[in-house]
Amino acid sequence: MDDAAGVLARAEFFDICDDEQLRMLGFAGDRQHVEADAIIYKAGDVPQGAYVLIEGTVKARHEGAEAGKPYALSEPGSVISPTALILDKPRPVTFTAVTDCELLFVPRSAFLKLARQSPDLAARAAQRIEQDLGRYMHALEPLKRKMKGA
């Protein structure tokens, strides 16, 4: 497996792909170096795909009604905005490089083309995003209760 496909194979979201799909996405991917303090994308922007962290640390800060404490991603294989592989919508999060970072950008267009060719992949992607959103909504429950009590 080539370098980009290997990066994707270690990324949790992309475990929905078989080896050939990983190779195809890896070929379409773009390895990028991002300097410390550079913004990867800002809240309100519509990312054109997802990023896989190869090396470094990225800070995520939710904006607007969901604003809260920023969190960091430093685990190689962490996927920044996997929903951007499917949804062409503005994201409520700003991602900033804390350190110099190596990222693999996976374009939405490549992922959607592959999903159209493989209905099983599309179904697995939808299921994964649904699970992720369910965990996110569950994590927001304490905040929701606090706000109702305020």
C-alpha cells in the first residue's frame, strides 16, 4: 500500500474503505504541510473535503451557539471534519495548526465519486456519520439540561 493509502488505512473514519478504495482516495489526496498558527479552515467556511492528521497538533474551536472549550487533535490518523466528505455545508469549527503539521487532504469530489461507484461504501459512510452525530448529540445532553435549568 502506498504512503497516502497507508495514512488513510490508519485513520479511523476510513476503515469503511477496502484496500482498493484506500488506494484510489490516496491517489486523489493531497499531502500538505501547514505551519504552526496557520488556519486550516475557519468556522463558516465550506471545506472541500476532509483532512487526515499525519503529524503535529491541531486545535479545534467551535463558534456560535456551540462555542465551548477548544480541544486538540494530535493523534496521527485523526480525521478533521469527515462529514465534509459528504456534506457541502459551512462548518461551525475553526481548525488551527498548533505546531507545524503534515496533513492529507481528501477531496469530497473523489470520495463522492467512489461512493457513487460503491453503494456499500456510501451506506457505511452514512452509518458512520450517523453514529458520530449520535455520540455528539449525547455529549451535548448535559449542556442542554443546564441551559433549560438556567
